Amino acid sequence: MEFERKVKEGMERTKKVLVIGLDSAPPELLFNRFIDDIPNVKRLLEKSVYGPMQTGIPAITIPMWMVMVTGKTPGELGLYGFRHRTGHSYTDYWIAHSRKVREPTLWDYLGERGKKSIIVGVPPTYPPKPINGHLVSCFITPDASVDYTYPKELKGEIERLVGEYIFDVPFRREAKDEVRDGIWEMTEKRFEVIRYLLSEKEWDYFHFVEIGLDRLHHAFWRYFDPNHHLYPGKGNKYENVIPDYYRLLDREIGETLKLVDLDETAVFIVSDHGIKAMHGNFAVNQWLAEEGLLKVRNPEVLHDGKVKRFESLEVDWKETTAWGWGGYYSRVFLNVLGREKEGKIPLSRFEKVRDEVAEQIKSIRGPNGEKWDTKVFYPEDIYPVTKGSKPDIMVYFDNLNWRAAGTVGHPSNYLPENDTGPDDANHSEFGVFSMYLPGFDESKATQLTIYDFAPTMLRLFGIEEPLAGMHGRSIL
């Protein structure tokens, strides 16, 4: 009862909310392994309700940040990843962007009630849409030459403050020093902008996302994790890059919290998913071709050692049952008569064929014949509605221990390296959640799902009406 009283008092005292978004932060590192290296975060956690936050399916940056701030599923959002098929085209696709988000966000609900929000880097928020407050767009922004703020004039303020703003860093490169230095510079600039906005602008709700942590995990995991199959050994040049970045984040968060009155401000730390070692890439289209599900007129190129994009294949579509996309998870599409231009599968047999393909995928074993824990999902089974360009089958190869490669030309279907440049990590099921409310003086364990974030936030602001249409539950 004592804790319930503190929660009630904390809610009553809360006038503002700050949300610290750390893309891909895993509980294993933030709450455990690095906890003594991050004193500012540790002090906050000692006064917070915190624990693992289960992400949704798919465990990907886009759409999971939007799932978090809308309380809606990827199916309702019509966002299943970074890119999506254009209609039922075999090759054309579009990149997710803010105008595709048609469900109201937390800041929309708050704005309707006169509350001001500041949003920095929450994907996808490019191009910037009007908001009751201020917005700086996210990593999908092409570069700093475009309008990336709302209102437009804010861009000039940012440039006077930090020069050219950095949205993202190309991280799948061998030039590791440049990747590391780029991530550091991006993060330092972002926090300088965050502190400027915290101090100089009015806000009731402030939510930012630092993408640098995700880029760092993907670029440097092999140097940090002795169990990674590409670990170069103890004493390697980059073994401290990941722990050093957590210390940088902690310093920046500490400086930021100095500007916040904790007697009236609730502070959350959240991530969209976790992270773990990637064991390799599985060449999904090569496998589909070997199984006779993807018919290619030039099969000699499938294993010729010259890596090429799927789009360069001469596919015999009239004889093709399925093809796949690469990514942290794989999207597999069936070639349906009357839906695709050269469809093969009659609609009456769609479900039967899909089940057969899914069973074949689940039976795939690892490179040494070991059993994999591959998960397959049908969008209409896991979402209440499926808007937009949904895949027919969603695949987690060995439960995300393996990434999917959409390219072909590999001598083997099992690739030790990522097919689109060095990438050492894949996403995992649990991200982080912590909630400090004014007056909290002890910690308490919790566990929740990413769908619980939006209802919790709305209840903290005393807004109840939208909760009925959301999938999570408020923990308050």
C-alpha cells in the first residue's frame, strides 16, 4: 500500500514528462553489466520502477517506436519495417516516412488538450508534421539540407548551435575509426540540441531517441562479445568502444538531468528492442530457389561467388511460388494469381501453400545440421487488422540469431558476414523500461510490453478516452 500511495502522489506531482529513448538498449547491459559504469542512470534507476520491456513483432526500429507512442500494432499502422512493397510489385518499394503514420501519437493527444511537446529523433518523423511544440526529425531524414524541423525556423537555431546536424551515421563500413568518431559526434550534437530545447522552449512532454546506440551495437559487437563467432580476441583495438559509449551516454544524460526539476518531472528510459550477437546471414532466396519455390532462368548465378541483388535475377515468375526479402527478419511473399502481375497460386490454395512454405522454412537447420528455433508469423494472426504492404510470412531465422540475406551469388546459404556490409548484431525480444515519478525514493521491479507505454503515459497526463483503442494497459 505504501508504494501505491507513492505512485498516486508521484502522479499528482507530475507536471512534465521527459522520455529518454535509447535505440536497442538491452536490459542485460543497461540494468546489469554496465550499471556501475553509468552512475547517472544508476541513480535514476534507484528511484524508478524498471525492468525489461517486451517489444512487438517485428523487433525493428521502424515500426516499434511508433508502436510505442501510438499503442497500435504494426498492422494498424501499416508499417512492417523500413521498406515496403509498392502495391504488389515484384521489385518496387517505398521507404517508411511520417506521412504514412495515420494513427494519432501521444503528442497528438496532448496537443489537442493544449499540452506542448518537444520530439527529437523519434522514427519515422520525417518529413516533419505540425505539432503543438517543436520537432526535430529522425534518422530517415536524407541530410541537413532539407527542412527537418517544425517549425521551420528551428532549423536555423540548431545550425547556429551545432553547425550541421547529424541524423545518422553509415555504420556498415570497414572504416571503424570513422564509424566510432561519427557516432560520438552525432550523439554529442544531439544532446547539445536536446539541452537547448529543454532550456529554451516550453514543454510538457519531451521525447527523444538516440539512434547512436543501435549503430554502435551493430558496428562493434564482435569486438566486445567473446562469444561472437567473429571475435578477434582480447586486447583488440575496439573492445572498449561499446562500454565507452555507454559512459558517454551516461555523461550526456547526467548533464541533461541537471536541467530538469525532478520534484515535478517524471523521467522515463525506454528502448524499442534489445540486441544480441548475430550468428550469420541466411540466404533466403538461394534456399527458395534450391527448394524449387523460386524459379530462375539463370540458375548458374545463384552460387557463382559474385554477390548480386535479387532484382538482377531473371526470375520465371509464372513458375515461381515465393521470394523473400533480407533484413533483421525476413519477409516472404507468395506469388498469387490475380494479385501479382504473373501470379501462380490460385487464391483458393493460398492458405495451404503458405502453410507448406512456412513448414519448409521452419525445418531449415543450421550450417552444421543443428536444429534452429525459427519462428514464422502470419500478419493477420498477430494483428487485429493488416493495413498497407504486409508480407505473407514473417520469419525470425533461429529466433533472430540469424539475419536474412536477400542477395544471391553466395557459395553457401550460410554467410558468416552480413551481405550488405559489416554488421555484428541482431535485435532481441526485450528492451528496457524505467519510470521515475516525483517523490520516488526507492526502486521496484516491473515487466511490461511496448504496448503498455502509451496507455501509461496518457494516464499520467489524466487522459483516459484513447485507452480503449490501444492494445496495452497502463501500469499506473
